[in-house]
Amino acid sequence: MGRKREFDRDEVLDRAIDAFWCKGYEATSVQDLLDGMGINRGSLYDTFGDKHTLFLSAIDRYYDTALAHTVAGLESEATARDSIERVIRDAADCGCADAQRKGCLMTNSAVELVPHCLETADRVARYYRQTEDAFCRAVARARAEGGLHSRLDDRALARFITCGIQGLQVFSKVCPDGGALRDVAEAMISALG
């Protein structure tokens, strides 16, 4: 009979997320993962499989957490317009607070792996689509509440916001200046009309 696992799978997976997020998939070695996760090689392979399977599990967990955070943010304020504005401003603030300049793990993974990894491409596309859908619902609510007057249709505006937030995360890696990031956020908000 095998030994019982002596660690919390989600906690260890969160540490793997940090390792991949800091260095990217290719630059993160198995030893980096073992050191960061605080487990031995056997536990890694027994619990998560190989490095690639661990990476897919890590981005799945990140995906679920990030999407839930966005959806909760879009439903948190008194009006849909306020919620959309808060999520956009929070993205800029997150970029300002990112001392390690990690950006967004999904966006980083899109740039690094999507051209040659179908499994990652599918996950990133699904994440962006569901994020866009959440913004589309919020935009429709804001328009119905009379708080949004953009000439763009709901889907186009939701796509713009989704793309803009991902762009903010990339921009924060290169230019973590809070003023510049907040300027971008305010320009995005102005598109709401």
C-alpha cells in the first residue's frame, strides 16, 4: 500500500502557479518546482504527473480563481457601471502593485505557449471568452440601468475591455508606473460613454 500524501494539493499547486508565473513554463525547471512546492520528485510525479501536466493543472486553478475574482468584481457595486469601472481600476492597481512584474499568468502563457501547445491555447481561449462573457453581461446591465452610453454594441465593448485589461497587465511588466497604468484605465473607462 502506498504512503498517504502528506500535503494539501491545492496549497502545493498554488506554489507551482507562483513558480510558473515568475519564470514562465520553459524557464521553470523541475527542480525550481520541487523547491517552490516543497515536495519531493516522487510526490510531484505521483500527484501531478509530468511538468506539462502540472502546468495545465496550475493554469486551470489560476483560471478558476481569476475568473471568479472578475465575476465577483463585476457583481460587487451598486450599479453595473460602477462594477465595471472598479474592475478596470483594480487591474491598473494590480499592475502597480506587481513588484516582480509578473503580469497575468494566462496572458504570459498565451504569448509563450499558445503558438505550439493546443492544450494551453484551448484554456487561454476559454478564459478570455468567459471573461468577455462576464463583461458583456455587466455591460448589458449597465446599459439597461442607463449608466452606459457607448456607441459600441455590448459584445464589442466587452471585447475591448477584456483586451484592454490584458494589455494593462502586459504594459505593467514593461512600465510599472502607476500614473501611466491609471491613465490607460481611465481611457478604457471613457469608452463606456
